[in-house]
Amino acid sequence: MDDMLSADNAATDNAVHSQTDGFDHITAADISRLLVEHKGREVVALDLRSLNAWTDFFVIASVTSAVHMQGLERQIKEFCHSRGIEIVRASTNPSSLDEEWKLIDLGTIAIHLMTEKARSFYELERLWSQAKTMPL
């Protein structure tokens, strides 16, 4: 009996995880398209599911200015609010790094808004070069 319950729980967990993965994949793609629509540069979505356990997707976009970064952040927040998606954390420290790189953490999706300078310095795509790039 316990074996049957364990098998049922495992099947349910797998089904829920599979549904979540699909939702997150679609959400990461939608956020990527949103960034492109609002003039985010060199937008890339990376599928990290097979590479780590702490997040499933990175969405990376370059910005042209602090104002552009704030505008994209506002668009993302509105998108999340309209879909009932919780923003786990968004960097808010008033530091020079925040002018170069804004991280918006949705739990399974981490969104990186970066200046060209920060993006070329940190090279996230190179660091995660084994990740699959999602089509936009």
C-alpha cells in the first residue's frame, strides 16, 4: 500500500513539475518578447534546467541607459502583476552596480537587465555556455 502511495505521489509531483516547467518556459519566452518589444537589446533566454537546481531560466537583455532599465523593469513588473506572478526579489540597493545591472528574480526565472559594459564584463552567456538558447 505504501509503495502505491509513493508511486502516486511521485507521478503527481512529476505532473505538477512538468506543468510548472511548461508555464515557466512560456513565461520566460513571453518576457523575452516583451523586452524585445520595448527595445531591449540582444535579448537572450537561456534554459538552465539541466545545469542547476536554483533557477530554470535566465532572460538577459542589454539596456541603453538607466532610464531604459527603469522602463523595462516597470514593464516586467506590470507583466508579472497582470499574470499573478510573484516577484521574489528585485535588486533595490542604491549602488553603482544597480545602474549597470538589475536582477529581477521570479524564482524559476531570473531576469538580468544590464548595460553593455556590465554584460561584456560578466559574460553570463559565456559562463552558462552549456545552456540551451530558447528561440524568441
